[in-house]
Amino acid sequence: MAKSKIKAPSILNVSQDLKAGRMRPVYYLFGEDTFSLDKTIKEIEKSVEPFISSDFDKEIIYADDKNLTDILSIASSFPFGSEKKFILVKEFEKVNNKKNLTGYINSPAEFTHLVLVHNGAISGLASEPYKSLLAQNFLYEAVELKGNHLVEWIVQYTRENGKHMSQEVASVFADMVGENRSLIETQLEKVFIFLGDNKEIDIESIESLAAKFKEYNIFDLQDALAAKNKQSSFKIAFNLLEKGTEPVFIIHMLTRFFTGILRINELKASNTPDMQAARIVGTHPFYLKKFYSARALYSDKQLIKISRALLNADISVKTTSADDRNIITILLTEILDAGEKKVTA
């Protein structure tokens, strides 16, 4: 029988432990979700603060600057004048010979809270020092939230801030902003301020806010392409890239959009209700009318050409070192050229 894959506990467990008054002498935090990593570091530091009376007992170290022996020596030395020490080591993935951490893990200094931050995934959790870190409950993984998990987090975050957002609206909001939770949090804060005492967050309020701040989102790009507006399409796409939107996200959303457009005639022929049709094409009923108008401008033959262009862009962004802006430029050019003249299918 194949062995089950070893998994580290979720980084969310750290927050629960801290709320219960439990602090570990060592935290090895790793994963792809930088939002969770940053948030958890702040929570640990805040929990340790009451036990630290001297700034000399708080230290931030970058792994490039000191070797592991020096880091462990600092962790093992007594505080200057505080009850505890807080040591944060960033970019710990760059440290060589991590096995040498094992001895400290099995006998950590009682007066030190050592936080080691490893950006990215870890393979081989059965090897040292990860085996000992797991055994001591010092190892936690920050997994990026996606899909329904991300939508649930958005709903929960709005609730914690005294607002209400349905899962349907949260799903659209995630599509608008992308999967970066730091960016989502920033945009939600703007929504909260914009709403004032109003508790309900709906599609209209999100649209109004975007218009007020003149911020583009992925739906604006879809609208521009659906209308075959070349100037607006490039302007919006480049704006999205400049503000940090990943090209893979743009390609994914456009693929979903044009795949949905391709199904519109089929849904119209079967008299599918708008609510059901919106779910099938992967959008909110509020945006469904834009799929219908776009379908009138693109033939089946043009949509097939666009599908190939999207596939090529997806392969390029995932397998080459080509510039993001160039990939998106080529993609938009091919989409707009495909729709330049409607051909009877």
C-alpha cells in the first residue's frame, strides 16, 4: 500500500493557538500564500510584545545576511532585559544545511520565540528538519485560497467588518480583483468606506465604487473586447498588468468569458432562464446581457480562432520567459483580429 502524503498543519492553527494563549518557541511558516504568512507573523509578534521590554530583544534577520549557526546562537542567547525574545528570520528557504536546525528544534530556548519564514512549497516533509518540526508542532503551511474557499473567506471577512456580501457577489468580486488576498482586502476596505452605514454589498455598489475611483477590472477588459474596442482593450489590459494582475489570471478569465459566449446560442435555443444560464457560463446574472451582446458580434469560426489564441497564450505564460506585456499584447491582437470581420459560421 502506498504511503499517505505527509501534510503540514494549516497556518490558520497558529491564530487559534494564540487566541487560546498558547505560544510555541519555534514557528516554521512556509507556503505560497504571502497574505497568510504576513498576517500570522504580525499575530505572533503582537502576542509576544507584552513580554518584551527592550528593543534589543526584537530582531529581524534576512537569511542572506547570517548563516544558520549565527541565527541559532542569537536564539540561544539570553534576553537583554526582557522576559522573552522575538526573532524573525525572513527568506529562510535560502539557508543551506537546514538539517542543522534539528538539534535546536528538539531543545529550543524557553525564552525565545523564533519565527522562520520559508517562501514557497517544501518537498520531502519526511526528512529533517521537517520531521522534527512536525513532531514538535512547529511547522505550518500557508496554502493559497482559491475557488469556493476564497469566496468563503471574502464573505467571512465582510461579516467580521459588519457588512454582508452574498456568496454570489463575493464570487464576482473575486473574479474582478483576482486571488491576491492583500489586494482583495485593500479593495474591500474601499468598499466599506464607500458604503458608510449601509450594510449590504451588492454588484451595483461595487460597480459604482470602481467607476468613482476609475479603477479597471477584468470585466472592463471583457466589455472592451466584447465591443471590439481595440484602444480600450489595450489600455485596460496594460493597466491591469501595472497594478499587479497576473497574466495567467487574465488569460483564465478571458478563456472563461469566450467559452461562455460560445454557449450562448445553445442556451437561447433551449430558452434557459437567465439565472441558470448565468451559472452555466460562469457569471453573475448582472453581466449576462454582455455575453448576449458579444455573441451577436462573434461567429463560431471567430470564437474557435480566439480559443486557439488563448491556449497559445496560456502555454506561453506557463512555459516560457516571455515578457508578460508582450504575451498579452499578442493575445489581444489575435482576439481583435479574429473579430475584425464577422464570418458566417
